[in-house]
Amino acid sequence: MDIFKTIPHIPSEIQMEEIGENHIRICVWPFEPGYAITFAHPLRRLMLSCTPGYAPVMLHIDGVSHEFDSVRGIVEDVTPFIMNLKNIRFINKDTEIKNTIRLNYEFNGPMELRGANLVNDEIDVVNKDAYLATINEDAKFSFSIVVKRSIGFKPNDLVRKDKDFTGEVGLIPLDAYFSPVKRVVYDIEDVLVEDNPNFEKIVFDIETDGQVAPLDIFKNAIAMAQAQLSIFGSDVSVLNPDMKVPTEDTVDIKNLLIKIDTLNLSTRCFHCLDKIGVQYVGELVLMSENDLKNIKNMGKKSFDEIAEKLSSFGYPIGTSLSPEVLNAFHKKIGKIK
């Protein structure tokens, strides 16, 4: 082992293990002593906070004026029903991401209302067996829900300030917990590298509620960390150890700056990209496969057309640009636009 090294050891191993439904373990190693905690803690914070999920934020029940009211023919009062409703984990069925979904329901008794009863053409429910209420015989239960997509936790007094909260009598704002993450913990273990037992391994234990796969939670946290750190490359020259800083002029980004309207894309494909403001090849390269597929009116033929064009430039979908290239591209685009 080189005692007088000039740069820290770079981790080279990553391993994922499925240990249950929506539950994985990810191991990354080897880190220099003291480095593992430096990366593990902020990644845990990002996993807990930056991935969006769906949650009910507003409720309207026919014949009910406030959350402490009761409903004729329903065993539960409104408050217990709200508590049960907040436990329901929703998934958008549409391939197009929707930030707001309005749902209307009407049920006739006798029946036991559960999460599965809320499934319709727009929305799915992860925990279908979750109990909501009991409707007595000859009773009708009509209500509507506003489900929103967001991150973190929003208390009901903040929900009242939303543009969709009209203030009408009977519209009840709800505390909303959006994060699909149930649990993220990490452990730091010692690992042997050559003859040095002091290197470290990070072991992440990630569990979600089923709205989002745990591996996607991890990937999203990595992407968010990179995005948050990108600002330091715009105004501060970050010197890689023993490496000369590439400048905007020395990094080859000419293919990334090719305009979309010169690629001879089909009319449908070009309009899809034009509507969301994509003008350059580099902007396409920065989009993930899911980002591209979720573009409105983006069909399989248009997607395949874009994939073929990007591959011809040496940037297959999913390509990660180096920090130097990414920084140079952002600087150039900032000047052009």
C-alpha cells in the first residue's frame, strides 16, 4: 500500500440486496477512514426529504361542515375517518405525472370501506387492505378528495394557503405526509483494503411504502446531491486533486450544443420537445429515460427516434456526463439563452 499517496482512495464497490418487499440493502466501499459518515449522513437526509409522493390534502364530505362533525349512517365520526384516510398511500395510474388529482366517491351500505374501494381509472392504492370506515345499512357516504404530489410534510394550516383551497364550507384541509420513504438507516463498518483494516463501508437500509421503489429513492438522492453541488462549479473553481481544471474552452461539448431543429426529427417528435423548451442535444442527454417517456404526447416511435439520434452522437439514453463537461455545458447554455 502506498503510504505517501496524494489523493484519497476512491470507492470502487457497490452492492444491492433485496431483503423484502420494497426493502433493500445497499453497500458501498471502501472509503478512507472518516469519509463514510461524510457521505452517508447527507444521502440519508436527501432520501428522506427529496423524493415526491402522493397524499390526500383536502376532503369534502356531503352534509359535513367541519372535521369534528359526524356522518349519518357511518360508524366513525369525521376525525377518525380523516386519520384512516391519511394512512392511504396513492399511486398515479397515468403515465403523465399529475401534481393534482381530484377524486369523487359515493358508496352505499352496508359495507366496510377499505383502501381497495378507492381504486379507479386515475388512481391506485398501495395498501388496499387499509381500513377507512363502516357504512351501515341504508346509508350513503359521498365524499371527494384532492390528492397532491409533493415532498416532505405539509401541515393543514399551510394547505389552507394553497391556490386550490377555495375556503368553501365543508372543505377540510389535511395534514399531508408525502414522502414514500418509511425508513432509511445506515451503518459504518470497517473493511480491509490490502493490509489496512481501517477503511470503511457504508451499509444503507432503505424501505419504502410502495409508491416508489427503494432503489429509485437512492438514485434520486444521488442525483439531488449532484444537482445541489453543481452551483459550486459555476462561480468557484473546484480543483480535482493532481488535475488541471478543464475550462469551458478545453472541454469538447460541440455535440451537446447542436440544436434540435437541425436533427431532422419527425414533426410530432420535434413539437413534443419544443413545447417543453428543449432546444439543444445536451438538454436531451441530461434527461433520464423516464423523463423522456413522461413528456406529453411522447410515443414509443418518437422515443426510439430520440434514442437513435443520441446514440449516434455517442450519448445513449442514461449517459452520465462528467462534472467538467456538465459544468462547461451549463455555462455555455447560460450565455446562449
